[in-house]
Amino acid sequence: MSEGLPQAGTDPRDVLRGRPMNLQQYGVVAICVLINMIDGYDILALAQAGAALKREWGMSDAVLGTLLSMNLVGMALGALGVSPVADQWGRRPAMLICLTLMSVGMAVSAVSSGFWTMAIGRLITGVGIGGMTSTAGTMALEYANVRWREFATASVASAYPVGTIIGAGVAVAVLDSYGWRGIFWVGAALSATLLPIALLWLPESLDFLLTRQPKGALETTNKVLRRMQVPEIAALPERPADSSEGSTALGEIMQPVHRNELLFKLFIAHALNMFAWYFIINWGPPLVAEATASDETGARYSAWVSYGGIVGGLAGGYLCGRAGVKRMMWITMISLAVLIALFGQFTGNQQALWVIAPLMGAALFGSAVANWLTIAYAFPPHLRATGLGFATTAGRVGSIFGPIVGGALLDTDLGVGIVCLLMGLPAILAALNYTRARRVEPGR
């Protein structure tokens, strides 16, 4: 064992989180980052292939819109259905299942010859992505040390816009030579390549093993501890007071102490947050393109939002660990509301847009990190993935209605400026509700 480590009997999670990170811990975080990068690629794959697919299949905008929505439906199902699996049977099997689903779904999309095959492929891909939403970030959070755990989570979140940028580059490279199918084949290959790496390198979560205590937990825990160079333990700790042998994650999270937190605080907060988030993500590029009479400008605006998102997500995670999660939640959510309102005033001003776009991305992904951590810290480790999954599902409802309501308002005589001002208000309401969320773990 490494010199200076505490004696056996100390909670191994305290040892792991209290020391500098080693190669094994960095490896776990890196795999989670790569997974979310692939998520970002897969989510926008159909959007990148959409124009070519419409021409080849002679589809209307309405039919393409339905196909685009299948991914969101799958993500909601994955967040709701896979997250309890992660808390009941383990983070590792849940992540491996999701990677498999992502690869299979992208392959089905690549060989599809009509609407229904493509819809099934996008649904399967969405289920895999939705399940990863809570599990990948949770795994990174649980294997990072105290100093870097918020930044590790932010690195996972910030990998999403990196994936979208890679997706755009792949689309440019393959569309002319291989057609739209090439985009999906590359996505399937990325997931398939990462699957054996995760199978070999990714350990089970120590938080899961020590709180849920499945069959063989002590042996598996000590195997993980040997890999992580942490002293082994002679016996498992006592189970959490709200968890008993044979109980299920779904049953436990429906206890009043957790149910009330989930339903009346986090559900509402995350739905409002995603309402504003997906309004500006979806309507920003077309509003810029229309105001400037240039599709290229709309695309460039979207790219700058992604660049700002990478920086903002990483910076937000770092500052969450230094200034506090809820403080950063307030800063980023208020900034997001202000920037949405400002965007509405300057959609036709390219000079102003190149300032607003990266700031918008920073606020979007900085708030995503702070809000994710607010939800994660509101639940004990053995219910963390389930709580995140359920809250994410509520967020998906908001993500569906944000663009719809925004579109309906844009069809009125209110004007873009007033609509954007109104659509920024849910971000402030979300921040007010997030403030009421508890924090189970000690910390800022």
C-alpha cells in the first residue's frame, strides 16, 4: 500500500477523496468524458444528416421534425428507465448497456431505408443517451477527489459541445463521399470502440457498493480498492437508514422525505430551466439567420455558442468547487436570463452577436453543471442516479415545451425582443426553486 494512507477501517471513500488523484481515478473520469462527447455527437447526428435525408427520401419538414423528436422521446425514456437500474444493480452495467444501445441505435439508423427504421434507430440511441445523462456524471463525481469532483463533473458536461463540434466536422468530411449514412456509421463506430475500453477499465462505483451492498459487495469493493491503491476493508459499513435489504431504488425514492424533494422542488426547477435552455438553443440559430438573411451566420452563431459552452462548463465546475454550487447556480442562471433578453435585442447585429454567443454558451453550460450538481447533492449516493434520472425526465418535458411556446409567441405581434425577455424569465424562476433544494453531503 502507498505510504501515509490511513489504516484499514477508515471509510475508503474518504481516503479516495482526500488524497491527490491517481491514474486509475483520472482514467474513470476520462472514460466518462469520452462517453458524453459521443453523446453530443449522437444527439445532433440526424440534424447534421437532415437536409441530405430529406432530399433522398422526399420527406416534408413535418416528417423530419417527427424523426428529430424521437431522439428526445428516447432520452426521456432512458433517463426514467435506466437511472434506477444504475442505483439498483450498479453504475457500471448501466453504462455498458447504454454504450451498447448507442452503438446499436446508430447502426440501425445507418442502414435504415425508411421512416420507421430510422425512428427506431433514433429511439434506441436516445434511450442510451438518456441513461448516460445521470450515470456518467455520477461516476465521475464519485471517483474524483474532493478538490476536483465538481470540475470532473463539469468536464463530463463540457464534453457535450465538443461532440457537437466534432459531429459538424465529420458531416462536412463524409457527406460528399459517403452520404448521410456515413455520419451514423462514424457514431456507431465511436461507441463500439469505447465499449471494450469501458469494459476493461471502468470499475463499479464505490458509493453503490458500500450503500446498496449487492451480493459479493465486500469482495468486489476490495477488488476496486486494490486497483485504486486504497487499503482494503474487513467488513461493509451499515446500510443507510432509508435503505434496507431487498428494497428497490424506486421504492426508496418514493419515501416522503425524498419524494417531496423531487416533486415539489427539483421537478419544477429543472423543467423551468430546460424550458428556457431549449428555447434559446433551438431558436437562436434560425432567428439569427432570419435577422441577418444568412444561414451561414446562423451556423457560425451556433458554433460560437458551443465554444463558449466548453469554456463556461469547465470554468463553472471549477468555481462550483471554490465559490459554492448554489452561488454559481444563481450567477449562471441570472446571466442566462439576461443574455436571452439581450439576444432578442441584437439578433441582427453581428458585432454584438459575436460577444453574446460565447457568453450565452458559457451561461448555458455553466448553469447546466451547477444545476446538475444541485440535483446530485440533494440525494444520498444510493439514490443519486435515480434522483438525477427523474429530474432529467422532468427537464425533458420543459425542453419539449420551450421551443413550442417560443414558436407560438414568435408568431404573434410581440416581436423578438419581447418574446426573448419573456422566455428568459423561467430561468429566474428555476433559480428560485433550486435555492430550496437540500444538500445531503457537506460542502459549499
